[in-house]
Amino acid sequence: MKKRILVFASGDKIGGGSGFQEMVERSRTEPAILDAEIVAVVCNYEHGGVWERAHQLEVPFIYFPGPYTAEGYQKIFEESRADYVMCSGWKKQVFGLKENLTINIHPGPLPRFGGKGMYGRNVHEAVIKAYRRGEIKQSAVCIHFVNPEYDKGAGIVQIPVTIRHNDSAETLSARILKVEHNYQSLILNEIVNGRIFLDKSGNVLFENKELSRFAFINE
């Protein structure tokens, strides 16, 4: 029986949710790239871009205006009967969900470019400034498990992304987004099918040694 994934995606009043859409579409290919079922998408905008994508894809939409407490998250998770949670552009802090079942994707190198307020354009602008100062040579897409500390859950993979000499936050963002779309479903598929997992000691283990090349420590 396929594992059930609940997606959290903030988006905004007019856009967002592209990662959610990619996961749904990749779960419907034959054979499935993401061999799982997206059971619903949760958003803090009632009729925004994520709602529009959910409507077009015929995926149940859950409006979640808060409060963003452990009880609130747990209620949605339990009622959805999901096995895993994927945060894809979710800007709120997550509480009360099991770390080994909750995953986030981040558009920059962790832990340096993480923390409250570090999402979307804010991340890319900070990365470009650090690159111009000669402090870093590349950006990255990070996928990690989620614990109560913002962007501090156990690291899964950090996929490097080249920064070009003439990049702006906008051009880097567009390239990062392509990498996110390519790796999010791939890594999530490994997790929900038990080939990447968090053990009881907090270590991330890989069956696929090729993917383990991209493992990182998020501390």
C-alpha cells in the first residue's frame, strides 16, 4: 500500500505551490517517480495560489490559519491519516510532529542560511552577498528532517548549485527552483519507501550510497 504524504505549502495570495504541484504530478507518472499518494495540501492562505493548484489537480485543500501549535499540527496530521509530512515552501514553524516523519526543503546552504525569516528571496539575497564577499563559492538545495527548532532538523542531503558571476537573487532563485523540483520527489521517494531514514540515535542512514555523497550535518 502506498504511503500517504501531507504537504504544507504557504505560497501567497496569487502564487506559490510549484513544489507541491511537481510532487503530485510525479506521483502520477507511469511508473511513478514519487511512489506515494499526496493526500492533501495545507496552506495559510484560504484562496491563494496553492488553493488554485490544488483545485486544478483535484487534491484536497486544507486551510490552516493557525494557531500554529503542536495541537494544531497534530490534529491536521491525524485527520489526514498521513504517514509523512512534506513542508514545501511552508513559512511557519512546525511543532508537535515526529522528526523522522516530517521533511522540509530549503533553498540555500544550511545551517548558515537558515533560521526565522530565511526563506525565498531573503535566502537568495543573503547567499549572493556572501558570494560577492568571497565567503562562499556555491549555493545549495537542502532537504532535512524537521524538529521544533527552525531549520535545525537532521540533515538529509545538500545538493550544490553553482553561482554564476552575473547572478542576481532572481536568476539564482530560478535555478535553485529547478534543482528543488528535480530532487524533492527523488529524495522523498527514498524516505517514504524506507531507503533513507532517521535512526533512534538521530543519524540519517542511506541505502543508496550514491545519494549518501550529498549527506550533510545540519548543526
